[in-house]
Amino acid sequence: MNRLMAWKEASSRKPLILQGVRQTGKTYLLTQFGEQHFRQVHIVNFEKHPELVSLFAKNLDPKRIISELAFEHNTPIDINHDLVIFDEIQACPPAITSLKYFCEEMPELALCSAGSLLGLHLNDTSYPVGKVNMMHLHPMTFTEFLAGVGDTMALDVVNDYEPSMDISAIKHQRLWERLLQYYITGGLPEIVKLFRDRQDNIFIACRDVRERQHELIKAYYADIAKHSGKVNAMHIDRTWRAVPTQLAGHYDTSTNRFRFKDIVPTISRYRQLVNVIDWLEAAELVLRLPIVGAFEEPIHAYTKDNLFKLMLFDVGLLGAMNGLEPGSILNSDYGTYKGYFAENFIAQQLTAITNKTLYSWQEDRSEIEFLLQSEHGVIPFEVKAGTSTRTKSLEKYLNKYPSQSAVILSANPPPVKHKPPIVHLPLYFIERALDCLY
């Protein structure tokens, strides 16, 4: 909301595209923004009202389009004081192109657009290069979850934390319990609200959360069938199902590279699934983490197209897709699965915090779960689901690639003694990690 306010007040404001996977709350957020800060909000939903697509068929003249929309809605549109929202804009490609002309010919109009599958539609022919502002809405982070369920005391502990500060056993236990609850709910706002409204009875809350998650998973499968286009929908479906299955299939402390064999009969190579994986990444249903070995900066130059990890975009759906019972998570009774849950959680949080590509490092038998390219250089993140903080891989990495900073995330409460450049933090402090480094 703060970033939307900054966009509203910017002198160089352009039409805004808000991207994000389905069910992250884009329409809700833009509607609340409009109702709080504009005279009136006008929502044009191209998926709900496909007949409105015809308004863009004649030409892309902004004055004509706004006039037609006002007539269609039987409501005047004040281009100086109202907010116009093009919702599910991917259903009307000419509307995407029209943003260029709104930027050039009607800059006084506050125009926002949102779409769940925009990554599939923002191609070279329709994307208005240089004529739009972009924002990204990810699933709720852990601190947003704490705010969402009303645990302001736990939220204050996270927000007020400073490096080497002591955290009492009571506070650690509360935050750890909330983290396990987040493992169950994930960060989709509807799911978090459902949990919040029923959290007085954790059993009922978790049961209802899982039921709704399974309904959402079916909706995502329906999206695959509806929007797959030239890409084989069955292959997309099988590959997406394979992501949580492969994550759960690794019984060491870390997930391995994504493997292409046995996902689809007769297909065993990356080049046969490249379009499928690109589709899932563009639809934001997966997080792709390139794996690198020996490297220099920039890391991207040392990646290989067929060597990467795939993780699910939401840790709550990960548990639902793998059939992991909420009670097992709350009791920490899911054995070797803890590793991939913790890793998927950290990947989801770092992606939301930084909006950057994450990398993984593997050399010989050593591995660092995440590398983050920052203005301070490459930051390694080692993830431990339990209390063990053995750092053989990190020590090997730092000997070969000296770094200003490194992070170990574990189940241990602070303070944990560390030697620079290594900082130890509990998993639930991931959003404070970068602040604690600099």
C-alpha cells in the first residue's frame, strides 16, 4: 500500500501493472487503495465481462475508451480524481498494448492493471516497453502472516530484533509455533484469513485450511487446462505435481536438482520439457533456482539451462499437495521432510523480500542452499531445519569465495555465537536477515 501511495504521488507516474500469481490479493489491494485515496474506483474485469474486450477493437484511443467505459458503467470517470482498474488484463491483450497510449496521451489518469497470468502474455508484441510502472505482489510473508492473524506481540519481537539480542524461551516457542502454523497455511490471504477466523480451535482451523487449499489446487489445475495454449496441458499438470513429489523424495538435509525422467512417459530430457517449465515459471506456480558450481560475478553467467531446483510458490500448498497432515507439522513429526519445508519457506520469503533470482551452489559433495546477489556482493544462506549448525559446506564455500557476510538459518533461538562474516538466525527471522548483516 505504501508503494502504491508513492506511485500515486510520483510526478512521472505511468500506468501500473501489478503482477502476481492467482489468489495473492491483487484486486482486493487495488480496490482498497482506490477506495481510500481516490474519489471513485472503476473496475473493468475482462475475464468476468469478456464483452468489454470489444471496446478495444476499433482503436486504442484513450479518450474514446474512457468515454465508452463510462457509458458502459453508467458512471462518469473523472480522469483527474478517479482510479481505473483493468482487472484480469491478460484476457484482453489489446488493453495491455493500450497502456502505452494512456501513458502518452492521458498521463493524468491513475490507471492500474492486474492479472494472474500476465507472465504468459507480456510478450514482445504486446508489452508497452518503457510506458508502464511494474510492481509484484507475492504471497504474504511470515511477518504479514503474524499481522494477519493478529499476533502483534510476536510481530513486535521480529520487527524489534537486533543482532545478538537475547530472545527468551517463551518468545522463541511462540514464534516457532507460529512458523509451523505458517508452514500449514502458507501466504495466500484467503487461507490466512480462514485460519485467523478459526484459530481458537487449531484442529478446526487446520482442517478447514486444508480443505480450501485442495479447492485452490483444483482451480490452479483448471487454469493450466484453460490457459496452456500451445503447450501440452497434461505435461504442465504432471510437471507441477512432480515438484512437491520430488522435494519430498529427497531424504538428506537439502533438496536436489529437478529431474526430468519419469514425469511424462517417453520424456526424459530438459529440452523436451523446456516449454512446460517455462510456462510454470511464467505463471509463477514454481520458483526456479539455477544451480552453479565454480563461479565469478555475475552468477547468472555461470548457470546452465538444464540445471536448477524447482520449488513451489507457496509452502502451504506444498504440504497440501504432498498430503502432509497439519498435525504432523505442528508436532514437528514429519522427519526428513523438515528439510525441504524449511528450504521452500526460505526460498518463498527471500523471493518476496528481494524480488530477485535466487541461486544454489553445489561443488563436489558440498552445497549451499541459496546465493543472493546483492549490492554488497554474493550472500550465501545455509538452511538447517533443526538445531544442528555444522557448517562444513559453508566453510568450504567461504574459503573458496571470500564473502563480506553469510547467514545460517536454523531452529536455534538467538543469540548464537558466531564469527564474522557468519550470522546465525532462527528461521523465523529471515525477513530481518539483510538488516542484521549491514
